[in-house]
Amino acid sequence: MMGAATTWYKTGTIDLVNGSAAVVGHGTSWALQVLGGDILLVAGGMLEVNAVTADGAMTLASAYTGASASGLQYAIIRNFTGTLPADLAARWAEVTTKYQMTLDEMVEMLTSTAETITLTLLTGEQVQVKPLSRISAELATSLAQVQGWLTTIQSVNALRTEIIGYRDTAHTYADAASTSAAQALASKNAASTSESNASTSAAQALASKNAASTSESNASTSAAQALASKNAAGTSESNAATSATQALASKNAAGTSETNAATSAMQALASKNAAGTSETNAATSATQALASKNAAGTSETNAATSATQALASKNAAGTSETNASTSATQALASKNAAATSETNAAASAATALAAAESLHVVPDPISITPTLDANDVLQVLTEVIVPGQNRVTTYTYNGAGQLATEVEVYQGVTKTTTHTYSGVRWTGQTTVTT
């Protein structure tokens, strides 16, 4: 047996409840300091300790009968006279066992490859924790994920550049299609103009042809009139010769009558007068015949001129008809060119549409902005798509590098998706739209 000795323990405070044998300690370490049979002094009373269950928990030999109170000052009178060497040895063995268990658990913590291991706290409570190997593996996985995200960001930027190139190509095709369409319209208008010109030329050719026919008819009429005038001149000339012959005959007859008979003087004079009149008439007829002859020459000249004009009109009509045929041919060629240009414009438009559809984009740029912490760990990733429509998506990551939330704002509607995890395993998500 050990010699008598008394040491009081006063660390911390206690809580007591009326009618209960349980004592709760705050800031106490009773497990290795207090034994059953020790004396608890509180508020002038003495209570016997039955057993200690933890550093902050013990039971009394009988229920507490005083008023319930918390944060009380206390003192424990430890009675070592009842402690046997075997009890001390058991306590030492317990301490040694706990120490060895702690060492074993630390070794397991450092070397185990299991998903989790069990650690025992000083209070006896057991908890599940990840060993160092699992923590290292998860850190390596998270680092690889971050590296993958960075690679993805680089790929997205490269894709953005490629999309912009496709968009520019599509715009080029669209411009070419617009140009072809404009050319087709111009060709179509030119064809319409050529066709109109051809119709006008054809009408002019027909008018020229009709004018030529009229001129030819007028020439024939003029030629007929000239021939009639020429024939009339010939008749007048013949009549003038006859009148001259008759005048000569009358003159001769007058001379004979004058010689043969004086009595016929009056008759001779009358005949002489008649002969003068006939001579005058003959001269007048000769003048008229000459005038008719000149008129016939003029008519013949006019007829020749009309015939020349008719021939020129006929030739002009032929030229106009040829030009009309040429214009019609050109109009047909322009019309065919317009149809070809229209076909090419449609093909260019189809090519531009196919190029645009092959992009699967929208032709507007994508902007991605990452935010890293001081250790270059990704915290926030902001993605702006189609700025004209205000589509902005913000990705936020937790301390383990896992996607925690994604908030998309598009056309005044906000969609928030929250991701949940168990360790490194993704367990689900919740989406709320406002």
C-alpha cells in the first residue's frame, strides 16, 4: 500500500443537475487525474465520485440533491490510499496501449492505400479519415483536372479563332453571292433593254420598209407621169409640125390666090391673117411642146431620184432589219447571260449558306476569362457568348478544384446550377431558374 497523500484537483468548472448523478466538466482532464472513491467538494458540500468516464464526464455515488447550476468552481480531494499497485500498473498499461495504438494508426495513415482508415481520439471516439496516399492521389487528380481545364480553355480559344475564320469566310461567300445577284439583276435589266431596243429597231425597220415601198410606189407613179408628159410633148410637137405644114400650105395657097385673082385679095388677106394666126399658134404649140419636153425631163429626173431614194430606203430597211436581227440575237444572249448569272448567284448563296451551316455557330465571338488564386488554382471562369444577346455564364469552383456552381444569365433569365459531391465523387446537381 502506498503512503497516505492528498492532492486537490481544481482545474476548470462543472455543471450539476438536481436529481442526477452525472457531472459535466469544462476545461477538465479527469480521465488520468480522478478515480472512483475520490471526494468532490462543491458549494460547501462533499460528494463521492463513483467513476470517471471521460476527461469531462463522471458519475457520483448518489444523485445530486442541491440546486441545478452551471460553471461552478469545485475541488476534488484525491484519495491515493486506496490505489493498489495493480491499479497503477493497469493505468500505465492503458496509457502504453493508447500510445502504441496512436503510433500504429499514424503508420497506417502514412502507408495505407485503402479508401479510408479509422483513427481513435483521446475520448475514445473513432473517426474515418483518408490516408496520405489517397489524399495525394486526389490532389494529383485535381491537378490533372485543372491542367485539363486549362487545356480546354486553350482549345476553346483556338476554336474561337477558327470559328471567326469560318465566319469571315461565310461573310465573303455572302458578299460574293450579293455581287453575283447584283450582276444577274444588271444582266437581266441589260437583256430587257436590249430586247426593247430590238423591238424598237424591228419597228423602225418595218417603218423603213414601208417608207421604201411608198417611195418605190411614188417613183413608179412619177415615172408613169413622166412618160405621159413625154408622150404629150411628142403629140404637141407633132401637132406643131402639122400646124407649120398647114401654115406653109396656106401661105403658098395665098400667094397663088394673090397671083391668080385680084378678087381673091380679100380672101388672100384673110388667108394670110389666118396663116399668121396659125403660125402664131404653131409657135405657141412649139413653145408648149418644148415646155412639155422640159417637164418630161424634170419628171424623168424626179423619177430617177425617187427610184434612187426608194433603193436607198430599201437598203436602209434591209440594214435596219439586219440590225433588228442582231439586237434580237444580243437580247437573247443577254437574257441567257442573266439566267446564267442568276443561277451562279443562287449557287453562291447556297455555298455561303452551306459554309455558314457547317460552322454550327453563331458568328459572334466567344470570350473566356479565368480567375486564379495566388497559387494559380482556378477559382472562377467567366464565359461570354453572343454579346449582342447578353449570354454570360460564370463557373465557380470549390477549394478542391471541383465545379461548385454555374450561373447563366441570358435575355433577362438567370439559371443557377449547384453541384454536390461526396469526397471526389459527383453526386448530383440542382438547377433553379429565376
